[in-house]
Amino acid sequence: MKTRIQSAFFLLFLVAAACSKDAPAPGTGPKPPEVIPPPLTPLGRDGLPQNWVDAPFSQRSLYLEAEAPGPCLPCPPDAKCSPCPPPFHRFSTHPAGHPDGKMVFVAFTKPATGLKVGGYYHLSGRTVAWAPHGDIFITMDHQAREWFPPEKCKKLIAEYKNIRDPSKGACEKDDECTILPGGVDDCGRAMDKKTATLLEPIYQMFRDMCGLSIHCAPRFATPACREGRCVEIRGK
């Protein structure tokens, strides 16, 4: 009986020795695969991606949501810092909070001036891949001007038509008539000067803040009063 017990202990000793021989030493086991970050986009002297001017040209109409953040402070050792935000102005294709809005990061070739959060801007530029940030729209419009958004321009058109359309263009003589400038919703028409005076500030605001939506060819016409209504007399 004693011999059997000794044999069992000896067998357990051999098994333990074999296991310890095959086990890796502490710290020498297989290491997790190293995460290699994607390569960064090479930049030129201007700090922009090389050959960005070769990307396709496009025009974008965007709403400014936030200006570019300031420099990102270094993360202290052993701290869990959030990733630095992309160093670009953040725009959107729709007003803030709109469910269909898509974020667009915009880089200006020079420091941008005159921008206002919530403002609507027409920008010309090129979209380029800029790792690790993704697609970035680069523009030279660093002095971009603010425009009225489409919704406000539609209201101006409606206000313009509500004044113009009911007018009969009534007159008694030729000098009471004029020809409205075109570009809002048609290429102009003969109108009495009283109504034209009411329309002029709306037209100027639409022209300056919306841009004329219709481009009209030169016209050769003279306003005249015929049978109590303003009309156009065509001719050179």
C-alpha cells in the first residue's frame, strides 16, 4: 500500500514537471497584436494636403455651426483624454438641429474673418481626403460674406409678389410709369411708379442677400401709359 502511494506521488510530480516545462515564463507569452495607426496625409508648406488644388472644384452652401477650436493641449501621462477635435470650422448642410443636416469640416487657406455662428455662406473650394480627419472642404473664401438662407429668400419673393401682382399699373400719363428690374421671379414688367417705390427696397434686399435667381437678357423697352395702364413700348 505504501509503495502504491509513493508511485502515485511520483507520477503527479512528473506531470507537474512536464507542465511547468511547457508553460511560458511570466512576461514571455504572446503579445496582443500592435495597433498601427493609419498613415497621415502628407502636408505642404501651407499646412494643407499636398496637391489639394488638383481635387475637383465645387461650390457649397453651408450654415456655420462652430468656429475652429483652439490648440489642443497635450494630454498628461497616464490620463484618459478625449481625442482632440478636428482643427477646422464646422459647417452643416442645413440649419442647426435639422434632421437632414450633414456635418462638413471646412479649412480656410487663410484665417477667416467675419464669420457668424448660424450664418449662411456660399463657399467655393475642393474636397480632399485628410487623414486622420476624413474628407475636408478647403476654400480660399477667407472673407466669405453672409447670405440669407433659402427660407428667408422665399419669404421675400412672396412679399414682392403680394405687392406687385394685385397692382393694376394704373396711370394717367407716361411719366407715372417705369419698368421693374428683373431677376426676382421674372424679367421685369411695366409698373406704376407708386407700386415700384414699394417694391424697390425688397428687390434690393433680395439682390444683395439672396442673389438674383433669374438672369435676364438686355431689353430695349420704354414705359408708357396706354388706356390708363402702364405698358412697355418695345424697340431700340
